[in-house]
Amino acid sequence: MAVTIQKNGQIQITEQMSTGLRVFIFIVGLLPWRAPYELLIKPGWTGFHFTTIFFVVISLGAIAVSLAFIGGAIFGLNQMLTIDPANRTITHAYESAVVPVRVRKYSFEQLQNIEIMTHTWDSGPSTYGLKFTFSDGHKTEPGSFDSQEEAEKMKEKIEQLKG
């Protein structure tokens, strides 16, 4: 969940994945491994059967789902974007469970573009985010807003700070 803090003229957009959530997602990612065990290993198959193909396909699907959850738990980013008008800098700090903190610092002049991104969900209303593109090609998309108007206001505010 993204948190936007405006303090002392700075705007700070933070997204954090808690350790508890990472552990939960990782454990959920281990559950699909039961399908290959129950379908292929436990029966102790001795030869090829027509149903083997069906069980292999199901097992491969379960493994793919498992790897997606485990990857999300391990590589999901914690990130913070700080816009500092006093120093005219934008700092992007990010890390994951296996990647140490990395910090990229840019001047306002290095910010090429801010776009409003629409995230359309099947099970709920759309959300909106800001996509920052810098002169070296680095892109980041922190923040999540419930309405397009909120995202536009934040974009305008950042552009006004940029001058």
C-alpha cells in the first residue's frame, strides 16, 4: 500500500511490503507443490499412461503458480520516492528481500516525464499511479491513487515544484 506524505515542502511516496506479508506469500507459494507430489510422486507410477499427460500439465501449472508467489515474496519492492524542492532533487530508494537498498538521485532537470498510469482490475475499481521517467532511462511507478483526479493533482503539484 502506498503512503504519500507532504511535509516541509517535500513530497514522499512510500510503498512497503511488510516482512509478515512476505512470509505469508512465500508460504502460500509453497502450497501448490502438493499437486505434483500427490499426482506424480506419491502414486509411484511405473510406466506411461494416458492420464500421465493430464497430471503432468496440472503439475506444471501448479509449479508456475508457486514460482509466481515465491518470486513476488522474494523480489517484491519496497520503494520510496522523495521530491525535495529545496535541493531540487528527486531521490528514488528501493530494495527487496534479496536486493540491498539502492538509491538513485536525480536533479529536477533530469526528470523527463510524469505520466498517469491506469491500473484496471477485474475485481474492483481502477486505480491510478504516477510513472516517472528520467534522462538515463530509469523509470519508476510509485504510488496508487483511488481516483484519476487525485493522481492529476499530485502530478500538477510535482510539476509546479519542478518549475
